[in-house]
Amino acid sequence: AQSVTQPDIHITVSEGASLELRCNYSYGATPYLFWYVQSPGQGLQLLLKYFSGDTLVQGIKGFEAEFKRSQSSFNLRKPSVHWSDAAEYFCAVDDNYGQNFVFGPGTRLSVLP
Amino acid sequence: GAGVSQSPSNKVTEKGKDVELRCDPISGHTALYWYRQRLGQGLEFLIYFQGNSAPDKSGLPSDRFSAERTGESVSTLTIQRTQQEDSAVYLCASSQTRNTEAFFGQGTRLTVV
């Protein structure tokens, strides 16, 4: 079965700094990849997704992610973080073969003023 | 409705009692997922429904947990003889088909005392 790892449990950045959240997956073929954000007291919201094609995908709120097959990674990036980006970020994988939609453990982002 | 609706939003129950959680997916969505999120933890897959196919129950933690869904409509997650370790937020999500964006409800916060 596929698995998803997010090596960083908690990241703190200053407002205006760049951000990269790491995500690695374990799966033989190319899965479908997603990033979700969960703000305090809010539900999960999709930031972006990768199915095929261009390996650099753009999402909402200025986020982007790059799929690197050789590294089995799908890292999330943002060039300039805003205080409102403080939240929990989840990477997710769907293998399209009847297995369930698997989430990583999440990375909590704190933003310093 | 406009989004995935879950009820109740909060539930406090005594240890040993049964509880039933409800999820109203977005109309027309064939796929429906249940997840459990313990405090400070990631999303733990519980069960997946796809149309009229047999559900994927591989994530249910014990036989005290069960879920039903009739066709592409409402789903109920039932926890029998609740234990304190069942305390968590139970999240429901639906998607139009497999491998499309999953939309999440706000969750039901279950507290077993």
C-alpha cells in the first residue's frame, strides 16, 4: 500500500519569507497528488493537485508544488508567506487503483510577525 | 447542498454508549470517505464508499465501528460501546468520482467521557 511522509512536524517562518513543505510518497507508479490546508477551527481545503502533465502546478493562495518522479516528492512552496498562512498542511496520495486516499501526518506552519 | 454537511458538529457521550454520526455529501458525488483525526494528529482513513460497490472498510479500527451508505446519498458512521480513545474529530469527504478533488465537511467532534 502507498504511504505518505511529511518529514517536518512543525515549521516556523517569518512573514514575507519563502516556504517549502516537504512531501514524499511510496508508490510504484505515478499517483495522483494533493495538498490540503486546515486552518484553525476550519475544514480541509484543497490547495492544489497533480494528475499528469506539467510537473509544476499552481494552486490557490499563491502556492505551487512540484512533482519530482525521481525523488518521489511533491513539495509545496510559496515565495512569500503571509500571517494568514499559519495552518496545518497535509499532503495526500490517491493511487487510482481502488486503494484509499492516503494522507500524510501533516506539517504545522507557524508564521512570525 | 453547497458543501459536505456533517451532524452533529459536537457530541459528548458517556463511555459505553453508542453514537451515530451523519454525513450529507455533495449531490451527485459518488465517492465518500470517512476519516478520524485525533488531537494534533493527521487524518486516519476509516472507510470509503464508491457508488454501489462494496465499501473499503480496511481502515475501521475495530468491530465497534461500522458505516452505511445507501446509493450516493447520506452516510452514517456508528460507533458502538464508545471508549475514551474514540474521542476525535470525525471527518467526512465526498468527490465526484475517484481521483477528483475531495471536499471535506467541518467534522464532528466526539468527546467520550
